[in-house]
Amino acid sequence: MVRQGDIHQHGRFRVLVVSADAHNQVRTAWVAPIVHGSVDAPPYRIPLIDPDPLGGFVDLDRLSRVDLDSPPLATMTGATMARVRDAIATVFAD
């Protein structure tokens, strides 16, 4: 099963699963790519920190649903996932 916080290879990108585990059991997972480059700190770009298994940032602006069929490469730290959840709430607040 795909789990929130897992990092997968999808095409040429590594992606972070951001949808909840209950959602992932019955629907296609929501993921955001992990990319490198300038992080100008808009709320949809979450920088990764040293304890995370990868460097760069999570780009919520490129959120998409994908069918993941490979095993996870790694798991993101809890602190980063908390920042991702906060960013999702900020970006999608009404």
C-alpha cells in the first residue's frame, strides 16, 4: 500500500505521497514532485532539511494524482510532513 510520506520514483521525478493513508487504500495517491533549484519561499514550496533523505523542495504547485506501482525509495521525516500538511492547509484554505 502507498503511504503518506513515502518517496517514490515516478518517471524522471521523485515524488512525495501527500494524501492520507485511508485515501490511498481506495483511490489513486496525490503526490508532489521533489525538485531542486531556487526556493523563493512561496507557501506551495516546502524546503527539505538535512535529516530528510533527499535535498530540494516539495512543489505543491505541481500536485497530481498518479498510480504508484514501485516500492518506496525512502520516507520523509515527520517534521517535514507536518510542514507539508500546514502548507496544504494554507494553499487550499477558502
